[in-house]
Amino acid sequence: MSAAENTDHNPAGLTVELGRDRPIRLDCGVEMDRVVVAYQTYGRLNQDKSNAILICHALTGDHYVADPHPLTGKPGWWEDLVGPGKLLDTDRFFLICSNVLGGCMGTTGPKEVNPATGKPWGQSFPVITIGDMVQVQARLVDSFGIDQLFCVIGGSMGGMQVLEWCASLPDRVFSAVPIATAARHSAQNIAFHEVGRQAIIADPDWRGGDYLEQGTYPKRGLAVARMAAHITYLSEAALHRKFGRNLQGDRDAFSYGFGADFQVESYLRHQGSTFVDRFDANSYLYITRAMDYFDLAAEHGGVLAHAFKGTKTRFCVASFSSDWLFPTSESREVVHALNAVAANVSFVEIQSDKGHDAFLLDEPEFHATLGGFIEGAARHRGLAAKGGQS
């Protein structure tokens, strides 16, 4: 069954195989003639296929945007925004979200079996880029017969994918919402990623990346990587509000040891231990590396504006005041580049003390901004107003 036929929502998820008719050539030079993509859809594609929205997930996200996660049972990561009558209204729009190339929730990645060897890819998987992820997404969109997406939207690494779509496939994007993101990964963010990768590689159970074949798993290293990264997703104010210097509930004094005396320590350990149950260590290495390599200006002669030259896409760029992982200054660079080519762009910095993860949380101002932009873009697209007939 082709993806185009799978337009009804399926909580169990969907898959499609790409590349058989035309191999997918990666930026590293490797050609892949069999890429399985796991994806989810919500809503129905209209007759002229003009109401499709592609949602791009972040580093540790997946395609279960509005469904309980099959491994953890937790609600979808944008469950509050996606559904009938919600901001991303499935009564009006056809939403697509796929697990990225290199992921670990069904799309071809280091965890999956290499058809040529019958063994997990492991470290033999080719190094990938954000551009490669977008190329695979474009093939998925092709399978639905969609020439132009109404909107491409995503936060963090998802926002990088949005910008890549707009730079490499501008005619296929009517509107775009890059959130809490940047046109290149900063030295600081590369450094944080390297700490995480080295924690994984230093775990004896990593076994050079062949842990699946050898029956081990680098849980400790991956947990530490997650702990370090999770700190960057929050703000100091958010950490102080949540935990301060409070001790664990069962303690009224220091233990004078190295157990989790403080609530924040226990919280981070929990984040690490639960993460290893749903994410693959090699995928973490590959996807963080893809983010590190991302640099739109470098791909366009060192001038970011050249990436968007001649664009007709309508943009809404959003950042959060307390996000120090992808600070507002990096969003402004994107906006300035778009202004330089006279693009149609609006920009908002949301005042929030929740840090980078604010785009995943209940932020009324952000939701109002996003809703207003989607509604305005829908009018220009000729889609029915909310509550009307499409």
C-alpha cells in the first residue's frame, strides 16, 4: 500500500519503503536504495492536496505527535496542539510527521537491520545530515502526491529541518514556522553534544557500536548524555522554581555521600534512566552529529540570505526569551537574512522562563501567535476558515 492511500489516522503508526525506484544519495556520498520511513498522519488530505502540514520533530522526538508513545505510554509531545478543533486542527488540515532518517522508532537507522548483512547497521550506518533527513521527508511527501506543503513546522532540530526545506525545496513550502532554532549549530552546542557522545562511547557496553549484536547496551553512557542535554533544555529560573536547593523528600540533612541528596539530582537521574528505555545510543550519536554539521550559510557561499533568495514562502519565526540553547539572537539572524531578500516574515520573541523546552509546554502567547499565523496563511492559501467547509 502506498503512503498516499494511508490517509486515515492509525495510532499504531505507518511505514513506507523509499528508494527502490530512485536511490537516495546522501550528502556523504553513500546511496541508499531501501529506506523505510515510519510516520504518522492526522486528519484527511483534501481533494486538491493543499491542506498538508509537515511537522518536524526534535532530537529525541518521534512521529507520535498526538498519540501515546508505544514504549513509554506518555502522551504525544504536541498532543495539546494537534487534534479536532485544536490549533493544528485535524478537521481542517492533513498532518504528517515522520521519524527522521537515523532515528530509532521505525525509520532506517543504526538500530535497524542492514539488508546487505542481515545484522544491525550499528556504526556501519552512513553519517547523515539535516539535508538527508529532509530529502527523505520529501520522498515521503511525494508518495502522497503532494506538490506543495501548506506549512512545515518544527522546533529545535525540527526547526533546522524547516529551514532546510525552505532553502533546498522553496517551491514546495507555502508557509514555514521555525521555532527555537538556528541556521547553524553553535560551538557551545557542538561542545555539549560531544560531551554526550563521549559519555556513550566511554561506556564499556557500547562495544564500538556493536552492542545490539553482542547483547549489551550502553545504558550508563546514554543516561549521562541525556542528563547533560536535559540541563540545556531548561532555564536557571525553571530549575530554581522546580527544585531550588531542596533535598529529597525523605531527607532532612545531607548524607555526606554521593547519592542523590538534592531533588534536582534525582530528577536528572530519572530523566537519564527513562530515556534509555526508548532511545538508541547509536541514533543519539548520528543525530547529534547531523545537527552539528548543519550550517545553512556555509552551504550558500557563507551568506545566509543566499539560502532564501527568491523565496515566496511565508515565514513565522519564534524564539523564547530564556532559551540559552538556541537564543533569540540566532532567530534574529534568520529573520535578518529573510529581510535581506524581502521575504514575507514575522518574528516574535515569547517572554517565558521555561527555557528551550517552552515550545513543548503550555505557552499561551506562543500558541496564540502560531494560531494567528496559521489562520492568516490558510486565508492566503484559499483554505476554508476555521469552522467552515473545505
